[in-house]
Amino acid sequence: MKKINSISVVLLVLILTTSCGGVNKLLKSNDSEAIYNEGVSRYEKEDYTRALQLFDHVSPLLRGTSKAEDLAYYNAYCYYNLNENIMASYYFKRFAKEFPRSKYAEECAYMGAYCKYLESPKYSLDQSNTYEAITELQLFINLYPSSTRIEECNQLIDELRNKLERKDFEIAKLYLQMEEYKAALTSLNNVIKNYPSSTYKEDVLYYLVLANYEYAQNSVSDKQKERYQQTLEATHKFSDAFPESNYKKNIEQIIKDSRLKAE
């Protein structure tokens, strides 16, 4: 069994060496037609790493020729298929800029934005890529308002915005848990302002009541009356929006206590 495995390894090494040797020999020839054709062949066989090597080498030789457009298209998709989304996004956007009249221009403009979407991390991490993805997708919508991809772009933007909303909501909750009530109030109000149709609206309004109530309780005596009044205002907003909420009993208790202390 060990002997068979050893033979398999030797054969694999020989195949790879022969393959690399053939590619290296081809690259040294500077035969642009042959290098390009081999790159396409490797691409079709899903050998994207080797295809990239060939395309990168031949790109300067084909600049300005009829094959330059197809080469740029293959090149971008090589990075995409290798899950190198940042590089893929760059080359897709570069394609759309360099070949604006190409039949692939719209597709590549979309893919440039889509690759940025793929780089958006989970909500708890830094969201710089999420903001960039939203910008890129919106730019595509503006450039191609009649595209069949508009609905998908809007769905992706909604998904990304939901992620930003979740992050802001969790940050506000964290401030409340840390008893940083002023910061919690600011963050919760920003969630309502920035996401008026928030899926977390009931929870946000409830936490606004709690934050106001705790802020009042922990304030100096000459500030408490005013802050209990603010708590009551928050309870009114909550009750108007969600009169049958599961938080109703808690809200009623806070209203009762705040009225007594606001007098």
C-alpha cells in the first residue's frame, strides 16, 4: 500500500513538473497567440492560477489588439473564481471603464460591485466594505437604470443595510448593558433616525424607555424630574406605535413610577 502511494506521489510530481515546464517554455517563447490560447484552455479547465500566469504575461503583448477585451474579461473572472474578490472587483471595474461599449461592460460593472458585496463581513466586524459595496451597487443602478439586474442590486443593498442596522442596534444595546445611558439614548435615537422602518423598531422604542428611565433614576436630584418627564414621553411613543406589545406590562409599571417621581 505504501509502495502504491509512493508511486502515485511520484507520478503527480512528474505531471506537475511537466506541466509547469511546458508553460514556462511557452512563456519564454513570447508567442502571444499560443500563450493566449493556452491561457483560455487552462481557464476552461478551471486551472485559474495557471491561466492568470499566462494572461498576465501576454497582456502587454496583446494591448490594443482584438484579443485585449476577451483577455481582460477572462482575467477578472480568474480572480473571481479563485475567491480573490478585492482583485476581481478591481479588474471587473477596470474592464467596464476600458471597454464601455463592450457587450460585457454592464456585466463587469455589476460584478465589480457584487465582488465588493461578497467582501462584506458579519455585522459585528468593521463595516467599511459594507459601505463600499452599497456605494458600488448604487452606482451600478445609476449607470444602468434599465438593467435586468436592478432588482437583485436592490435586494443586495437591503441585505447590506440590514447588516448595518443590526450593528448599530447591537451597539446601542451594549451601551445600555454597560449602564452608559446617555450614549445608549443617542445610539437608539440614531437607529430610529437612520432606519425609520427598522425591523427592530419595537425593541428600540422599548430600550429608549428603559434608557430614559435608568438615566432618570441615576441622575442628580435636580435633573430627575425633567428626565422622568422624558421617560413618560418615550412611553407614549412606544404605546402609540405598539399598543399590544409583549412589553406592555413593563411599560405600564415604568409609567406609574415615572409619574409619581415627575410630580
